[in-house]
Amino acid sequence: MPSFTQGELASIDARIENELVMVKKCKEYAKLCTDPQLRLQCEQIAARHQEHLRQLLGQLQ
């Protein structure tokens, strides 16, 4: 595991929390959408945030 300062770990932790919230919100918005194009866009945004989350977690390994 790479060495991080407390400040860097706090920043990564905050970003992880933000990405988790964005994934959850976008998935919920997608469920509520009646317009298929808008639903697809919400799903794509959720997937993008899920990838960001994966990358952040990868930095901690």
C-alpha cells in the first residue's frame, strides 16, 4: 500500500464518499425517469462515478 499523509487519506476518503453518493443518486434518478434517453444518461453517469470509485479504491491497495 502506498504511503499517504493524513491529509491525503482524508481527501481520498471524502472523494470516495462523494462518489458513493453520486452513484446512488444517479441510479435512483434513473429508476424514476420515464424518458428512456434520460434514463440511459443517468445510468451512464452512474457507471462513470462507479469507475471513479473503483479507481480511488485502487489507489489504496
